[in-house]
Amino acid sequence: MRYPPEHKSQVHQKIIQDASRRVRNEGLNGAAVATIMRDTGLTHGGFYKHFASKQELLLESLHEAFREIGDTLVAAAQQAPPGEGWRAIVKTYLSLEYCDHAERGCPLPALAPELARVDRSMRGAVVGELVSYRDRLLPFMPGARPAERERNFYAIISTMMGAVELARILPHPEAQEKVLASARDFLLQSF
């Protein structure tokens, strides 16, 4: 059976999307190639028609994760009144929705400890993804000058990451929301 020319790229994208969600939910080592390929309806052997290595798959899945959350946060910021985009980013990021669904949220709170331990060959690509993420969100950050917006980005994103990581440890939605609301209120009153 012959497939249309776009079939391979569509399958490739489906593999990346599945891997991206699995990596955020299960960690870098939790996303087994055999499981991802099975979920896509392919065999483990078919993996090498799309990727040279698991590291290549992981890097593409991280790119997809940063793209997906970046699109979500930028869309929220663009819908906000002028100058209020960063507030929409904070409210979206620090929601129970993203706390409860790591597979759809920011890869940083889900993977930061693992990403800090990747080998040097992968670290450069991870840093590149973080820089792109920062650059997409920077125009919406509070501050009069680029350096001030960058400083505020790092303060805001690190606070949000920590709040989500802490909230995910807690067993009850009420306790999770208390942590998220505390961080949300702190950030919204700080700038």
C-alpha cells in the first residue's frame, strides 16, 4: 500500500507529540521508545525511519513541549489588555489545570532536575530551547527596558516553576490551589 507523500511527516509529528506528553508526564527515561511507537501504531523497528537516536526524539519532544506551552502562554498574553500580558501568563501557568496535567504544561517544572543532569551534547540544545522560550515571553514581561524585562522573566518563571513543583507534591486540590494562589498573588502584587 502506498501512502501519500505527507504521511511520513504526519506520523513523525504524531510520534513527537506523543513523546512530548510522555516525557513531561513520565520523565526523560519514562518515555520508552517501544511504548511511544506502539501508541503511534508502529513497531519499535519503525523508530529508526524517523529518528537517528532516542536523544534526537527527546530533543524534538522538548522542542514540541516548549512550543506548545509557549503558544498557550503567548495566546493568553495577547488576549490581555496592553501591558497586562504577563499577568495573563501568570494566571494561566499557575492554574490547577497545568498543575494537574504535567503532560500539557511547561516542561521546566516537570523535568528541571533531569535536564540539569543531561550530557553536554544535549545540554546546548536544552539551553537553546530555554532561550527561545524566554524570547517568546519577554515582550509581555513587565519592565521599561529589555534588561529589566529579562530579569523579571527569570524571577517570574522561577517562582512559577517552584510553585507548580511544590503543588504537584501535595495530594489534595485544595492544598495545591493554596500554593498556586499564594505564588499567583505574590507575583501579581510584586510588579
